[in-house]
Amino acid sequence: MKECLGNEGTHMARREDIDVYLHTLLDVGRFKDYGPNGLQVQGQGDVQLIVSGVTASLALIEEAARLKAQAVLVHHGLFWRGHDGRLVGWLAERVRCLMHHQINLFAYHLPLDAHAELGNNAQLGKRLGLPSGTTFGDQALGHLATIENLTLQELAQRVQTTLQRAPTVVPGDGRVLRRIAWCTGGAQGYFEAAIQAGADAYITGEISEPQAHLARETGVAYLACGHHATERFGAPAVAAHVAAHFGLQHHFVEIDNPA
Ligand SMILES: [Zn+2]
């Protein structure tokens, strides 16, 4: 576990003002999502330090408490479709820690993937040196960019250097890559839409069994680069932006995840 020092500020902001600002910034109303976006657990009214992270795990919440943060901002919050609403077991422990320390939990899922500058997709594309290009697929979450000719080996190497993690690569038909599609996290289900959009290679976090066959049969290369690894950049970018706007402090806390 490692923490990175972000923007420094000495001001306070009201929780409600942060909530409203984030709602507008991330255009929350535009998305159909798997869980509630915005304030998921209410803590104290004034915020001076925001901790950002990928997932509202107990390790992240405990670190936020140790740092005396008043707010945590994550991509993966606590409440998902299909959850039966009971606060028991591991979920009780996470909520208990937040409530005990009066930490506000802000969580943004698809809105945080999609933001055109600060989102996971935009931030990953920027780090991989891919132009912003166009969008494709359900709720326009996928990105597609035209590049100068690149081999699959060069692209895989670029991913490995950027994310410090070797991707799982299913080669396509060996073509020179000119159109790269990507969508961070568990977006294996976007592969067919990427193929239809004309991609030569598709970058995402995870792979499931069917995608290997699709890559071989369509000739479009597939790179699974890590769910966590591809979604590490959006939450700190958004939190740093909000901290700068209100003059607050921000720390990004990295909780390593092999997935
Ligand atoms: Zn995710």
C-alpha cells in the first residue's frame, strides 16, 4: 500500500457543495448504471482532505481514517444492483469504519469511466499515447482512435511500460494496427462493438473465455491489461480536480490488486 501526495490546500468545503459539483462535473444524470452514483455514505459536513482510490475496500477506508480524511472518492462503491440491502459481514465492516470516522463516501462508476478529460478511459488513453478519437458502444463508453502504424508487440510493450504489468494478449491476424479501441475495467462485453466499430486491437481490463475465440476468428487482437490497473487513473484525476477547485487536500491511495 502506497500513498501519493496530491494537491495541497488548507480550505474546507461543505459536503453538499462537493456533491453538487461532482454531480454536474460527471454528468451523472446521463447514465444508466449498476449502482447509485454520488454520496453513498454520509459523514461529516465539512471536508478538508479527500482520499481517492479505485475501490471502497476496507483497506482503503482504514487508510483514509488513518490520514484523517473527511471524504473518500472511488470508482467502485459499496452498493450494486442485485445486493439485497443487508449490512452484514464484510459490507458491515466497511460501513462501520466509514460511520465511526464520519467519512463521506462518494462513488462514481460509469460517469467516472466516461468523463472526456478526467475519466478512466480518457486518462488511460492519454497515458498510452492514444489520441482521444471517437466513442462507440453502449452509453458511448468505448473509445476508438486512429494512430500511426503500430505492431501488436509495440502496443503490448507500451501497455506493460505504462501499467507496470504484463497484459494477456490474444493475437489477431497479425495486421498492422491503425485503429485502437479501448474501454477500462471489466469491459470484455464491449469487444464485439469494438470489432464492429472497425478496431484492429481492443484494450480492456479483463478477458473471459469467449473473447479469445472472437479474437482468433475476427483477426482483431485482444489485450487484457488488468481491471484495477486500467482503472487507477480516473478517481485521482477527478479528486485532484475537485480538490483544486475547492482548495482542499488530496491523497491518492493505491491498494494493489492482481485482478
Ligand atoms: Zn471497474
